[in-house]
Amino acid sequence: MVTKLSHAFRSQPDLSLAIFDQAKALYRSPGFEFPTHLLSQLENQTGAVMQWLAGEQTMRAVSIPVDGLTVVLAVNTLHHDHFMTSFRALMWAYVAVAIFLSGLLGWWVTRRGLRPLLPIIAKASHINAAQLNDRIPIKDVPAELEPLARTLNQMFERLEHDFARLSGFSSDLAHEIRTPISNMLIQSQVTLSKIRTVDQYQETLLSTVEELERLASTISDMLYLAKTENHLEIPNQSSVALESEALELLTFYELLAEEKFVTLTLTGAGTVMGDRLMIRRAISNLLSNAIRHADSHTQVAIEIGHTTQVTTLSVSNVGEAIPLSIQSRIFDRFFRSDQARTHPGLEGAGLGLAITQAIMQAHGGNIAVSSAQGHTVFTLSFRTTD
């Protein structure tokens, strides 16, 4: 039996066998030495897995009880260790190659996927202040990117509109400021061209003061308009009785109305939330505008009404109607309705209605105009308060 075991395990050099009887070796495979410090485990830990170093080799064994004997079966794991080492190296190599190929493939897919964006980027990069009318061609864009291209085109349209408006405003502002400055310069040069009397100097100074007051008023209105149009919060939010504010303004403009033989009336009542001074200025702008353009011996009426949703204040007058073609422009800065209604001697920089519109927008409301058959009505609409 022992001879057969010897032949069997000699043909399996990595496999070794030992048989113990109470820690006494009855048989060992040729060349197999079981560590003496593990002999005690054979009695106390039957079936335990043991491992130890034999030179450069790693041995792993298990003990099995058989008929009162302890059989120890051991295997040399050096070959397996070499296999696992090479396997780990191969796996890490595969992982590295996979990461590289994945990154390369991801870069290629991303670049190919973003290729349709290149025309959009190229077109957008060439759009500047001188080419705001240029647009991204929708037909050359994939269906998935059409919403982006349309959104960009809409943004360019808004920028073009705002830029054109800003350019026009700058030109109008320069003209408005240049006119009084030119008047003052010419008057001063003419006055200084020769010796004048005291009355002539005083007349020149009075004319200069008038031009400076006009210039100061224009600048003040522009600053006020800029603050209002920046969507700043209403500084003093409070309950405003429209009929009370309108009544005070009617008293203030009474003398001006009498000079033109115009009757002022007020009907209705209503309360809104907002800044009292801003709302007062909006009503004042409409009232002074209506009196200036009203025909003599007519009536300028203020009517206040309200529903569950809106509270309105209308200022109406009888006079030359505003042509429909310019009704959408009368709220632009520096636009003078006098171009449609010829009234010599009327003053103003054309900012009153623009300021009124900005005030209404700041209060979440709006202003509208209707003019037909010599009857003109400006209506302020506020959200009704609870």
C-alpha cells in the first residue's frame, strides 16, 4: 500500500501526502517534510487548513480524520502563484488597454456628436455689433439642435432690437443735449461780438437760463427713466387712493386749464398698491399732456374704474387725433406727438409718455391709448388690490 502511494504521489510532484497516528508520522511522500510546529494542530484542529513556506515554495494542506488516523494532504502552490501573478499582470494590461480604447472611443464619439455644433459656433463667433442681423441657418442644423438654434436666433433678434433702440436713443439724446448747448453758444458769441447794453446782457442771460433749465430737466428725466426701466423694486409700496391723487393734480393744473379755456372733471374712485409719488407722476404726465393738446372750450376728463382684476384710470381730451400709424411709437423716448398735432410753442423733450410707461411696467401694469374722431384716451391699468 505504501509503495503504491509512493508511486502515485511521485507522479504528482505538486501533491504530497502524510499519515499520522497521534502526531507520529506513519507515512510521508518522498521529500515531503511536515513542519513540526504544526503537529500540535493535527490533534486539536482536525480538518483545519494550514499553510507554510518550504524554501521558496508555499505549501497548503488540509487534515482529514480517517479510521483513527490523520491524513494530511498538501499541495505546492508555487505553480498557482506564478499563474495568478501572470494572470493579474495580464488583467491589468487588459484594463489599461480597455481604458485607453474607451477614452479614445469616447473622444471620437463626442467629437462626432458635437460636430453639428461647429457651424453654430462659427456663425455665433462672427456675429458682432455690425452684424446683429445675421442668423444661424435652421435648415443646416440637425433636428435635435433646432431648438438651440432657434433660441439663439431669438436672442440675436432681441439684441438687435435693443441695440437699434439704444443707438437711436443715443442719437436722440445727443441731439437733445446739443440743441440747447448750441443755442447758448450762438447767443453768447453774438452777445460778445460787440458791446451791449445791460438789458441786452440780461436778456441773453435769461435765455441761457431757460436753455439750462431745459437741459437740466431733460437730464433729470433721463436719470429717472433709467432707474425706472431697470426693473428696480418699488421704493415705497403703499396703498394709493387714485381719486385723491387725481383731485390734487386737477387743483394744480387748474390755472393752466383756465388759460386754455379747458374744463377739468373727475369721476370714480379706486385704490391700488404702489409708490404714491411714481403714480402721481404718471397721472401728472397724462393730465398735462391732455391739457396741452386739448382744443379750447373742451373738457379733459379723468375717469377711475375697477373690476375684480384691474383698476383703471383714464385721461381723455378732445383735440386733433393721433394717427394710428404712430400710436405705437408715442411711448418711445424723445418721440413728440406734436409731429402729429401741430401746436406751436409747446415744450417738452418727448419723455413724458416714456416715463409713464416705465412707471406702469414697474407696477406690473400697462398703459394704452386710443384716438379716433378727435377724441383721445390714455388708460392706466393696475392690478386690483384685495
